[in-house]
Amino acid sequence: MNDKIYLIIGGTGGIGQAMVQQLVQANHSHSVQIFATYHRTEPNVETENLHWLPMDISDEDSIEKAADTIKQTVGHIDWVINCVGLLHTDTAQPEKALRQMDTEFFLQNMQINALAGLLIAKHIKPLFAKAKRSAENPAIFATISARVGSITDNQLGGWYSYRMSKAALNMGMKNLSIEWGRSLKDVCVVVMQPGTVDTQLSAPFQGNVAEGHLFSPAYSAECLLDVLSGMTVAQSGSFVDWAGELIPW
């Protein structure tokens, strides 16, 4: 992980915050720079090589502004990890049945979970031009997805908005991996399932998690970073879990 420029999108969430902490602790070199985004309030966490950026991933102008700031500061990026996701809000929970479908909640899931990743890729692409990369050590564009986005793995139904938005995310990133395979050499695009992690996103649903299968954010982040560090360009377009195992689409 040495001598790279990282961008963690959603650096104040459970997994994103843990990733930021681990990258900061592991990298004290001036040649390693870590950018992390926050939505509303800038965290009171300061180190010499950590830079906080405001970003609202539902606002394309905000995404573009953050990318421009990175370009002006360091000129390129090596790793991008999007950790932002939506499962429930203060007023809406995942649907258990079709009768609970709500247009606004559905579109909100699509905006945050599916469209945002493509808009981030759109404005980040120029920053990969000077990334330090090779086929065995590619630049990384990773997005946190979910196993429930797998159509093949769906045995329970329900959660229409979340499942469909994650399936749409997976298709978008697969498309992106093909396009970038032609236009950007040695970039690995990957979607990742982090396990069930003890965060605000999963908090209302942890009662059904089997013992030993609820991960701490730190453990999940460590596993995901380890998997990404071993990725090659041949694995671009993959859907993998926290242990690096392939998940069926």
C-alpha cells in the first residue's frame, strides 16, 4: 500500500472511517496521501497526510468539485474506494412486501447506491491518467456493494429498493470495467461485499445475524484493504466478498 494516493468516499461512516484510520496508521511517508470525504461536518481528525473533502454524492457538482481539488493538490489518484450506501432512512425501512413500495424511497436508493458510483467514476477518470500502476499492481476503483444485490443468490425476496439498487450498481461497475479496460490501461474496477458490519446501516437488522458473523468495522476494513492489495487487472469486473471469494451476479 506504499507510495499511493488514496481517496476514501464516505470517510466518516463505519467502514470508511476504519479504512481511513488504518491507512493513516500504516502510512507515515510523505509520498502517501489520503483523501477522505465527509457529508456535512468535517471530522476533527488531523494528520500530515490526511485531507478531508466535502462531498454530497447525490450532487454531481459536489463530486466534480472534490475531484478538481484532488487534481489541483496532487494531480492524480491511485486508489478510490466508495464506502457510501443507503439501506434505510429516518422515515423509511427496506420493504418486506410490494405494498410497501414508495417512489421517493426507491429513487433515493437508486441515487445513492447506483448512480453515485457512476458519477464518481465520471469525474475521477482523468485522475487515473498518471496513477502508478501495472497489470500486477493496478490502480483501484472499488465500490462497496452487497450480497443481496446478487440475483442468483436471492432466496428470500423483499428489500426491493436496496436489492435493485445494488444489482444496478453491480451492472454499472461491470460496464465500467469493460469501458475502462479499453480506455484506461491497468485499472481494476471491483465491487465488494464487506460482510455484515456493526454500523448504523445494519443496526436495525442485526438480530438475524448468526453468532460470529457480525464484523467490526475495523475487521471488515482490514479484510477489504487486504483483498484489494492483491487484486490484478485481470480481476477487473469482479464481485467479491471480504475474503476475496467471488459472488455470483
